[in-house]
Amino acid sequence: MKKILITGFEPFDGASINPALEAVNKLSQTKLDGGEIVVCEVPVTRFESIDKVVAAIEMHQPDYVITVGQAAGRAGITPERVAINVDDFRIADNGGNQPIDQPVAVDGPDAYFSTLPIKAITRTLQEQGIPCQVSNTAGTFVCNHLFYGVQHYLRDKNIGHGFVHIPLLPEQDTTGNQPTMSLDVIVEGLRLVAQATINHEQDVVITAGQIC
Ligand code: PCA
């Protein structure tokens, strides 16, 4: 029986909801084929976000960790490939921090790759009709910060981790110009991300490359 910790960010930038937190709350205690899901809410604050997830890892002792955040402008669920050692915040986080070109970890390498089977995850969701593609950038805000910080903490531990960005909910798009996804589809998509992670200890070799 595998244990999967899925984390969701609180709202930020003056918003009242974050689809990551809405979805993760619905996934609490979901049973998987060969596993179960536990969840945790994460502040959109530099360093505190990492501390919160590290504390949850130490408490739950999961086999895998899936950190989740919203990405306005994206139409699909996007497992991230890489976290970079850069904090360059376009807006202040919920703690008022706005670092520019600072490292996440002064002693860390330039980047860490996801240790989730991102290709198998992408194929699984696509087969179930849920839009999904590998992303090659998690940005330089708190999502990348958390992705990098958790990978840095896990670097000598046998726990898989990766970050997944999800689209906005329809009610967050007041202009009608943004791609959105319903909460039910996001929840089912994240459940499948967790199930595919359990099912694929080795990733599948299929391209998700981009020319640029
Ligand atoms: N998305 C932001 C931070 C929190 C969230 O849900 C990001 O992509 O960095």
C-alpha cells in the first residue's frame, strides 16, 4: 500500500480561491488501486511553503509527494519536468516577499528534475480524455520555489516528488478570455496523476519534447 501526499496552495494575489486547494481538499483520504491519498494546504510564501511540506512529509512518511498549484493561461494539467534554483517573483507572495534573482538554496545545484513518471502520467490522462502535457518551466514564483525546495530536501531520500500545475476554474475567469477546467475534471486528473505514479515505477519512453 503506497501513501501519496498531495499538497495544494492557498489563494494568492488577492484571489479568493485557488483550484489547487479546492481539488486537493476533495482528494483527502481517496483510495487508489494500491494506495491512499493524504493532503496538506500550503501557504504561498517563500520558505514557509517548503517548511510546511517538509513537516507534512515527516508526519505522513509518504512514498510519493505531488505538489500542486494553479497556472493561469494553461488549458491542461501540466506535470512539470524541472525546478530551477531561482526566485524571481513578478508579484509579492502572501508574506510580502518579492526576491529578484535570488537562489532558493544557496548550496543547491542549478536544477532538479521531477522524480515522478511525467510521461506515463501525461499518457494516462490523455487516454482518459483529460487535457495534459509535460511543461518544461514551472516559472520563477512560489510554485517553482516549492518544487525546488522539496526536491532539495528529498535529494538523499527514497521518496518520489514532482510538481503539477493545473488550469483556472471557470468561476475565476471573469473575462471569458482564459482557458479553464472544471473542478470535477481537475480532481479526476489529479487522482489519475497519483494512480499513474503508483503504476509506473519506471517512466515510459515517449516524447513530450518541444522545439522551443
Ligand atoms: N501558483 C503560483 C504560486 C501558487 C500557485 O498556486 C505559481 O505558479 O507559482
